[in-house]
Amino acid sequence: MNYCSYCGGADDVPIDGRCVNKANANGNTECTAHKCPSCTAADYFLYMGGCYSTKKEPGNLVCTEAKDGKCIAPTSRYFAVPGAAKTGQSVLACGNPLGTTVDDKTYVGVKGCSQCTAPAQLEASGMAAATCTACGEGRKPNKSGTGCAACSDANCKHCRVDGVCEECSSGFGLEGGKCVSTGGPNLSTGAIAGISVAVVVVVGGLVGFLCWWFICRGKA
């Protein structure tokens, strides 16, 4: 999402992605010069120095519910920052690897990530990253959700590194580094080999039984 984080005019402030006169800040009285330190109007949240409404674009593309100037219900492409204050960044894009700091705790997104789940709140100083569940076009997250890799196999669910699948989608299994069907008309070579062995065993058993039957009957 494109956003305005700083307005050049001394009396202008960023509201809903545009620079407007502070008198037209839609009730965000803390916005007084160039940017907004916090958002005080109902349904507004602070994002990158500006105040955005959850009731219209572009704000509702980021967040669907706000409380006390903070986003509490982000859309799938964003995550709520644990423990954020109303004067800080309460929501981040899943693909934002720079992140934000809350006291001595840092929360970041994953480069190239398009959908994610928020990290748990840290109990001590440190850094926590969101868990990536989907990446941009042509890329897939690894199983741990810590990165995105180029993945051309449409049946691959997780790619460990570029071009290397580590887990296939349901109904497919890894074979020779590729995802192949585990059922239906496109059986894997392993499955075909297993079926062939089973058929040979069954046919062999049947032939043996018939031979025994006729030989024994002949002697009788």
C-alpha cells in the first residue's frame, strides 16, 4: 500500500494517505504539524506516521478494526504488532523485514511474504518474526515460515530453497525432488512398482494353487 508519512506544509498532516490541513484531520487532534504522533478519532489507527480509517480505503486494506488508535484486526497481508502502544507501529506488512521496535523488543516480517501469522509477544528483549504462510507469485514459504523461495512446481506446498521442494500439497509425494501424484490416474513409479509386485504375488499364488489342485486331482 502506498502511504504518506510526512507532509511538507507546516499545517498539513497525513490522513487516509493524503496530506490535508490539520483542521480537516477528521477528529485526529494529535496531528498538528507534518505528521501524526497518534490517532484519536474513532476507527482510526496509526500507520507509518499517518492516521487511517478502517472504514474506507486505503486503511481498510490494512486493518478492519481499530481501538484506542491501534489496529487490532489486520487483513491477511498484515500482522498486529504485539504490545504496541498507540504512539507506535501497531500493524506491519507481512513482507516488511525491517519491522518495528516496542521498548527493547523488535518484531519483523519476512521478505517476499504476502500472508502470515503474527509472532508471539516476547517476554524479554530480542527479535521475533512473523510466520509466513504464503509468498508472492512464483514463490513458496519454507516449512518453518522463515523465508520465501522460488518454486515452479504447482503441486509443491513448501520450498526449502529456490527450486527445491520440501513438502508437497495433499495428494502428492516427493519423488526425485518433484511432487508426483500418490493416487488417481497419475501414480508415482514407486506406487506402480508396489502394485506390480502385488499383482505378481497374487498371480503366482493362483497359478500354484491351480497346479496343486489339478495334480492332486489327477493322482486321486
